[in-house]
Amino acid sequence: MRLFPAFAFCLGLLSAGVADAQGFAQDVARVDLIEGWRQDDGTHVAAIEITLEPGWHTYWRVPGASGIPPHFDWSGSDNLASVAYEWPRPDAFDSAGALTIGYHDRLVLPVILRATDPEAPIDVSLDLFFGVCEDICVPADATVSARLDPTAEAQGRDRIDAALATRAWTPAQAGVEVVSCSVRPGESGHDLIATVTFREPPSAGQIGILESGRSDIWVGEARTETRGRTVTATARIGGTETVLDRGDLRVTVLDGTRFVDIPGCQSPG
């Protein structure tokens, strides 16, 4: 993504209309639901698949400063109690000097669907809002629906399993020993600082991503430093409050081969 073409295109939307942009996005992105299978515990494993034209990308849940975060609306579904997302490892790349986090060409996002009645079908209706980018960035939306029968033969297992194989490691799996988070006065405002110490030194090129877990507090792009076994991520923080509960925070450490999800900024054990 380049900032100037995207800005110029957005200006064009004022006259062309957002509907035209979303219609254009449908030409470069296709959304499907991989129906998956029902597990022994009554949950249903499925996946959202976004297939993009070559050269296009879409975004992870934290897209970077200039990206468009995805939004999922399952409210039209029946017999669906909860949804959990198993994000595959995203790519981190530079877009006009800004960090962007997302997926090139294709995203298979596994979802764990918990039925209210595990023995009955889940009637899925998903409204998805997301962004796609090449030299220009446009919003897109899609609606997918399916009846997920608990006795149906598994569908798309190979694609879902391949995505699950790259999902985030837990702190224990990654050998995290100590996690600490704090908010301190910065040069202009406040900084959120997260420090993660691993059992073994991580590879070069670590990227730290910080999330407040609250809609009224924003967190900027983190500056990440790796020294020995410790990765420190520092990001500007702002909003209506600067007092955070450790349980609300989320720290992700990403490199070229894996990523580690630390919910709640809690040390393991």
C-alpha cells in the first residue's frame, strides 16, 4: 500500500460513492466459508477463506497504522453461542514506511464455533467487513451462510489444518519465562511498555504488537528492541483513560517463522 494513491482513491470515493469501491473490491477478493467438521466436544471447526487477486493483501486483526481491521458480525446465525478465531501467522511488511500486518493472496482463518445445542446444526450467517490493498486500498464486505450439520462429512480439512499449523504459540510453547507491562510518561503523552523474556534467545527481527483490549484506548505502532533473551516493545498510548488492567492487555511477538500470543500480559505459571 502507498499512502498517496490510497488517499487519492479515497477522494474519488466522495464522488464515485463507497458502493462503487466495494463493488471494485468484490472483483479482487472472494470470500467463502469452509464448512469443516464437528468435534467430539461439540464444537465445530470451520474457516473463513479470503482469496485475493495476485499482488493484493488483506489484514490481520491488528492491521498497522494505515490498515483496515476486519469486523465480523455473526448475529444473524442460529444455534451459535460463541466464536473463537485461530489466526494463522501473518506477514509483517513495509507500506510506504509504515508497518503493515496481513496476508498476501489468500487467508484461511480457522474459527471454532460453539453451538448452543451441540447435537443440532449451526445455521451460520456471517457479515464480514474487511480491507484489501494493492497500490490502492478499498473497503470490502461479504455475507456468507451455511448449515453446519454435526453428522456431515468433514470438508476442507487439509486447508484448515494447514492454517492451524501456523497459529500463535502459547507462552509456554514459546518458552516465555517473564512478562511485564507498564504505562509510563513519554516524550509527549504516555507509553505502554511490554517486556518479554524467553528461555532461549529469539531469532533476529522480532516485532512486538500491543493491544489495549479496550475500545476507548488506542495503542500506536510499537518500537521493538531485542537484547539477548528479552524483547521490549514500546508504543504510544492514548484515549479517555491511561490506567489499564493487566488482564485487558495483549502482547504478540512476531518473527519470520512463528508468532507468540500472550493474552493478559501475564507471566506463565
